[in-house]
Amino acid sequence: MNPITLYQQRLNLQDATFSRIEHEDAMVAVVYKVTLPNNTQLILKICTRANDYFREVYFLNHFAASIPVPRIIQVVPPEEGINGAILMEHLSGSLPTTPDFTETLAHEMGATLARIHRDRQAGYGDLIQPQNLSADPRVHFTQKFEEGFEECKNHLPKALLEQCRQYYDTNLHLLEQTDGPCIVHRDFRPGNVFVHEGKLQGVIDWASTRSGFAEEDFCPIEHYEWPVHSDIKKSFLAGYATIRPVPDYSKIMPLLRLSKAFATIGYTVKIGTWDTIHARVYQFNRKFIDAFFT
């Protein structure tokens, strides 16, 4: 059976048209635009990992009344041999490109991120498994770093790996003074927001969200995943500051960027897309690591 046929049956969408949405930064989930006979458009997100499905559902419901997020229409929970899927509203607008960014939009996005971080938690970790929350922010961070490091160990030069390991060991203590625990999106960037006529319409992709420290969500803006323009950054931080103080993330940012680069390189190597569909994002992060100690 065609996988889409299964979801058509489960969601009673036999008369709908499904069009896969391709995006070069998309690495895990499979996303379709669903067009109903009356031309209403919806989004179907198929999560290839069960925990990604549970996080997405949890946080879309959690933030439904406090920040703009897509509304859940129906769900197909994961089962043996079936990936979990979420049918949600199709937000108006589009993903912003550099010309779309104004100081007003950046200000609004900064305030939205601050509202996410304002949601304080009891410990660090995966909120769909609250029994495993830890008082130590280093636990989950170390797990993710080690995962990325392991995936890279047969791909990157040994001498470079040893330098990165020494840097990590020397600077891990910086996490002891971070701003948390609080909810962090962990991929808050232009590729995960929708805008329309200069206004924020919604924040998407909550599959990696967890209880962590606020500094994590400033990594994309420092890792050049946002337009490189000082006024945009200033407006973003000013918007954030209207809700809560901006954390001083300057000392820890190199460590966060290093971990992010390892995670990205490692995953693209693991799934074999580092020199094909994910070559651009791979090359950016590879150049970052290669230049880290120069």
C-alpha cells in the first residue's frame, strides 16, 4: 500500500490531493500539502521517529493559547510499522526570505521567543518523559554532543577531533551558569516561521523542543541562519527584552555552535546526504569546524 493511501484512509481524506513539500534543510520529517476538494489547504507532517511525533503534538497543544502555532486538525498516533502523523492547519503566508525581514518583524519574533523561554520548568530534559528530567543542564547536552561526535569520528580528521574534544572538556563547565530550565524550541530560525504581510503567522517544527537553557535558541542567529544585518539582530534582541532579560550568551556560544555543527555533520553523514541534497548545510558546518581553531 502506498504510504499516503494509509493516511488518506485514517484521516478520511480519499478525495484530497497530496503534494510533497521539499525543503533542503528538512532532514527527518516528511511533509505534504493537502488540498481538499473545496480548495482548503492543510499540512500533513509524518514523523519518522515516534518521539518527534509526541513532542510536536505536545507543544502545539501546549502553546496553542499563548503564541501563534498551527492548529491540530487530526492525528494518526504511531503504531507498529506506521509512522505518527499530524494533520494541521496551513498557515497563511510563507517562510521569510531576506527581503521580508524588517526591524518590526524581527522585534515580534524576538518577543515570541522570549514567551517560549518564559515557560519555566522543573528540570532539564524531554518533557514527554518528565520522569527523566535532570537538575544538571550538562546531561542532555553531553548526550547530543557525544552522538554527533561519534557520527563524525570516521569522517573528520583525527587531529581536529582531538582538538574539539579538548575544547569541549575545557568549556563544558559554562553550562552550569546558563538560563534555565525553560522550554527551548531548539530550531528557532527563519526556516521555521511563517510570515504574511510583514507579520508573524506562526512558529512550526516543535519535534526537537525540550526543557533546556535559553542560550540554545540564540545559536541560530549567531550561526548565520538569520539575515546577517546588525539592525535585524538588534531589533530581535530588543523584542526579546520586552518580555524577559536577554541572557549573556557570548561566552558559551562557541561551544553551542560547535555542538550544532557536529550534530548537523554527523546526521548528514549517517543518512548519506552530506554530498547530495544536504551538501550546502554540510559544507557550511564543515567550514565552521575546520576554521574553529585557526
